[in-house]
Amino acid sequence: MEEVQPRSGQIIELQSLRGIAALTVAIGHALTYYYATSSYGSMVLNGRGAVVVFFVLSGYVLTRSLRSTHFDRHSVLYFYGQRAFRIYPAMWAASTLGLLYLVALHWQIRLADGSFGAPGAFRLDRFSPPFIVGSFTGMVTYILPQLWSIHVEILGSLAMPAIAFVALHRRRRALWMLMVMAVAISYLFGSYTIYHSALFFIDFVVGAALAVGALNSLLHNLPVSRLLISVGLIGLSLTRFLPITDYFSPTAHLIETVLAALVIGLLAERETPKLMRSAPLLFIGEISYSIYLLFFAVMCIIAKGFAVFETHEHIAISVTFLSILLAFFTFAVVVPLAWLSYIYVEQPGIRLGKIVLARWRNTLIPPGLFNALN
């Protein structure tokens, strides 16, 4: 299998890991779309663990990107601008597709055995400008349920300059204290914040610690790194079997964070399996953000197509077989669609951000206004 040579500063193994996590979420949701197969799908793929990988990776990558910053008001605002141009264009494109699905298909075609496709998934009384606009800002999940993690990502991005500053410019003790505080926040406030966002603060801190080597000394002495990477990935897929009933349990989440840190730290620092450097996985990793954003609307549209086919042909297809078909067609459709989004939405959005921010870098906030705010 062809291996890809990394670009300057790129860790292709982590990009491949991002792709694996995105596919885990997408295919896992397709396998659990129907009530009758939801338990089997949960046994195969753990989307919760995959999302934890996303957050730890964000902490790692964003801290590395902030290594040369001065952490003054302009550089921090510049960072926020970059994140906005990175997050929002593709999210708006996916939300537009989701909105079109709601308007054209969701309430018009009924599913007998659908879970997300059932009428209660998208409440008609909430089909209003506040919920639609809220979805397009990433603050609510009305149009695309998976936007809860984008909400957490946005909040994590707002906190990252402070986290990275502690990781990069303070003593190691301060970073360890921040990690302890983040664990406490997870347990004390994780259940009381919207979309459990406080639960995931520790993920960004752990990612930052990996980026500055605070945890690497613990990983450096571990033998058989390839085996441990496999153990970490398998462990992430099995945490759903922990005897913990709360889906957003801080304990289960902390275990997944440790496993994600193990995998990411070893992939970044040690010799890794050739598969993680293969061209197909890197391609999936490159388009993983658009895969994550688009899969839900694509999945729902395909499921409605199955329902129309069954009604038109007067046949009843096994729900288990439908789940497998849904996973296959979702993958087959979302990958090329995500590639188009990556080429024509994500990359132009990033380039536009560079142009806009380069032009207005020193005028994002007039000094007088900044002084007045302080």
C-alpha cells in the first residue's frame, strides 16, 4: 500500500486517525438508525469515543499552531478568526443540506422503524427562525444533531489560547494543575452545561499537554508502541461496555480521554503501523470534517429513499439488511460529497480567511475600544 510523505509540520498518522474517527461516527449512526438494530450498531462502533479523539486532537493541533504566537490581543483575535473561517463555511453548507432535507423530505415521508427518521426527532413546533439560525451558528442541534460536538469545539477553541499559553509559557506544574482543575470541572459541571460541554474541557487540556511533551515522557518508555496503539483503539471501541448507565458519565469519559491520549501520543512520537500512513486513510482524514458534517443529512435522505422504494415495490426489507445497506450507501455517497465540500467549501473558506485576516490583522479591534473594554 502506497505510503504518503508528510508535508512540512504535518503528522499524517494523526490525520488518518481523524478520518477513522469520522467514519466511526458516520457508519455507527447508519447502523443504529433503525430501532431494531440500534443495540447491534452500538456494539460495533463507539461514536462517543471517536468524538473524544476529535477533541484531544484539536487540543494537540491547536497548541502546536500557537507555538509562535505572542498571545497579545491581535494574535488571539487572529486565531479566533482563523478558527471561524475553518469551522463555519463547511458547517453552513452541511446545515443547508440538512435544512433542505427537513423541508422537502422529513415530514413528507414516514418511516415505520426509523429512530432519527421518526417524527419526534425534529419537532415541527421548533421549525422556526431562532432554531434554524441557532443551528447555523453551531449553538443548537436542531438541523444536524451531531452539531453538539461542533458547539463543544467552538467553546474549546475559545479557551485554547489560554490553555496553550499555560502549556507553552508556564511551568509544567501549572499545566498539571490545569489538568486537575479540568477533571474537577468535568465531574462537577459536566451534567449541568449545555451539551455537557464542561465534560470535554479536559480533552483540550490533555491535547495541549501532548503537544508540549508534558505527557510524552510517560509514553516514551512504553514498549511495543504498535501493539499499544491497537490496544488503545480497541479500548476506545469497548468503553461502551463499561457498567456505567450514564452515556455522558465523567468516569467513562475520562477513561476514553486517557485511551485517546495514549493513541495520539504514540502516533505522534513513535514508529507507527504503515496503514496509518497510507494514501486512502490520509484522503479520508483530509475530508473528515466534511464527512462528519454531511453524513447525517445524507443518511436521512438515503433512508427516505429506501422507504419510498419499499412502498412503491410493495416489499418489506429486513431491518438488519436495511441498516447494512444504509451504512454502505451513506459511505458511498458522503465520501465524494465530502471531497467536493473540502475542495469547493473548506479550502476556499480557509483561503478567504487568510486574505481577510491578513488585510485586517491590525484593525480587528481599535486600540481605543480595546482599552475601553478593559
